[in-house]
Amino acid sequence: MVKSTKKTERSLKSALKDSTKSKNISFDNSSNQLDNKPAQDEKNSSESKSPEAEATKGTEEKSKLSKMSTLAKMTTPVFRVVTGSYEHSLLCLSLSLYDDGSVFTPIFHFTPHIQSIRCLARSKRYLVSGSNDEHIRIYDLQKRKELGTLMQHEGSVTVLEFFDNKWLLSAGDDGKICLWRTRDWEVLGELKGHKAGGITDISIHPSGKIAISAGGDHTLRLWNLMTCRKASVLKLGRDLPRKVQWTSLKFDKAAHYVVGFDKKVVVYSSENATPVGKTFVFRSTLQHMELYILDDVEYVVTSHDNGSVNFIPLTELLKEPKEGEEEISAEGLPESAFKLQGHASRVKHFSFFYSQPRQTTYMSTVSSSGMLVIWNLNKDVRDQVAAYQTGNRLNCCIMFPDDIERFETMKKRRRINDDGDFLSEAEETDFSEAESDFESDFEGTKPTPASKSEKKRKNKKKTKKPKVTVEFE
């Protein structure tokens, strides 16, 4: 046994020496060997090509393409536009703005009202529409369904405005302003004061405590929303106010409000209700007016009958006028202002949307000719990027993100018949019903069985004997 172990030790030592000798290779030889390895690997790979390897390469290429497509989707601005028309129809379009062009995709198109739609407003998942049929319809954009109807006005609903996602103000031709609570859509108060002509526009102060309304009775009325009472009245004489908007506290700490008339725009002071600064005068009739912050500048945006949209900085209107410079005309805008012309007929309404992927602000404008135009408001562009002919006379529009829908929440509630059982798919109908923001966990559970007395009553009703008629000769 000892001799065999010694022999094994000797053989191991000799094998180690041979291995070390073989490992002592010069750098030239190693480089040559390394250079020859790729060729050998290519030969081996070409020889050892198998369908499994090709399949793995195909899956890798597909994964790369899918990653590229997801990146393209993330950077591509996609949003939705809802329009209301004189033909009392509601149209929703999804717009994708690619580098090669734009793609419109219809989402839904139906007629929720029996008369023309006058106004639209959105707050997170809720969309509301006001019409000449005196009704306010509520829609859940997340589930793409109707929730119900608000019937409090006795005239056409002309204005709808949300505040803080909790409150909704609605106004109409009946001269009444209703304050709604969005949690359960209850009326918390009614503001009455305007007489003939109804209410043309309302605006809520950034603090949420007061609101101002413009009426067809040639007055501006200030309202205390905490007490639901009138605070003050400003008579404007012959001038008829069309639009009114509060300025933002970010750029205007004095809190002015801007009033749009048929042929001019005037800024008023909230302290003494007197005109301040310069007046913006134009020849074409005013259709819509809003205040919007773009590139850290607050603009007064107006649309007119001649198809134009004007952007005037609020600071230009607040400047103290010199002699002979009390007015700014639409034909001679200052350098800080700009003008967009994209419609042949009157621009009834416009809406704004900020796209986070491109960090770009887009604007949609609608006209009574049925044309929907999308604008890029970047300083370098400021031009239209897409257009769509709807075929309807458009009256209002609104923009919101495309990912607002949640497909997992688009489920039908199981309905129950008189016997307490679930309806079959053939009997199931898809009419709207009001529901809360939070759905119960017992939504799909089977109802509790009815008591014996209830079952007997139902059976009695079902097993009524038919009437027998007897004829006499």
C-alpha cells in the first residue's frame, strides 16, 4: 500500500510539471490564439446553428421592437377631445401626434340631449354637459358610462364650472346659479338675482369663497359662496357682458377680473369695481374668452367671428395708458402678443391641454363649420398640427388625458329580477344608473333569499286564474 501511494504522488508531480510547462505561453502566441478564436467560434456557430438558437434570436428582436414601441408611445403625445354640437351630439376623439402625422380615433358618438349642447366641464373622472333642454348630464369617463341627469334649471343651461373637484356651479337662462356637491350631486344652494337675459358666464375666485357672474340684464353680480348670498351688483349700462374671468393670484396679487363684451375686453379692479389699464378693442364679435398661463405669462385669450384667436399678455392690459394709447386694437397687437388664424368661420370655443412627454401645451378650437383644429403653442411652432371635420356644427369642446379610462372598472352590475335571481345575459340591459366613487365589495354576490311569506305572495301573483268568458246563444 505504501509503494502504490508513492507512485501516485510521483505521477501527480510529473503531471503538474507538464501542465505548468504548457501554460507558459508567450504573448505573441496568445494574441494569435485570441485572433484565431473568433474565426473558430464563427465556424462552430455556423456549424452548430439550430432552430432553437434562431427562435431565441427572434424573441430577442421582438423584445427590442416592443421596447422601442413602448418608448415611442411614452414620448408620443396622446389625448382626447370631446365636442358638443348644435345637433345635440357628443363626440369623443383620441388623438395621437406622431412625427410623421396625426391619427384621430373615434371613441364614442351619441346624442345624450334632445337639443343643442351649450357647455362642457370636467373634473377628474367626471364630465358634465349642459343643453338647451334644461338638463345636465353626468358621465363617468373612467368607466365610459352615463351616471344620471341633474334637473334643477327651468331654462337653457349656459355655464358649467367645477371647483376643487368637490363643487359644481351651473347657470342658465332662468337667471339662477345652482351650487352642487359632486360627492352625491345634491343642491346645496341657489343664487338668484339676474333677471332678463339669463346668465352668460360665471367665474370662481381662486380662493373659492366668492364668484362673479355676467348676465343678460347688463349687470355683474358678486356672490358669497360661503353664505350663498349676493354681495354686490355692478351695472354696466348699455354694454352687454359676454364673458368674465378672475385673474390668477400667481401673477396678479391685486385680483382683477376681466370682462369680455361684444367688441372689447376691459379689466376691472376688485376693490372699487372700476376699469383699469388699457382696453382691447376688436371689430369681429367676441365668441369665447379665457385666461391661461403659457410660458410663465398670463394671457387673455379671445376667439372671434372671423376665425381668429388672439393671445394678449395681461400685463399689457394692466399698463397705465398714456395719452392717445388707451386702447389696443386687434389689427395692431404688441410684440408680446400673437394671433392664430385657422378657421374660415366663427370660433365658438377652445380648450387647453399640457402634454407631459413633450412638455408642450396644445389647444383645440372648434367652429360652427364643424372643423376641429389642434394647435401647438410652443414658441418655436405656434401652428396647427392636426384638423378633423366632424360634420356637425360644433359649439364647445374640452381636452383631457387619454389614459383616463380604467378597463378593469368597465363591468356591468348584475341586475335582479322580481324573483330575486340574477338576470341572464339575454335579459341584461345596459341602461345607466347612479353610483358612488367607491363600489362595494359585495357587488357580485348573490342576494339573500326571500322569506317564505314573500315567496307565497309572489307565487299567488303568478298563479292567478285567467278570466273565463261565457257566450250565450
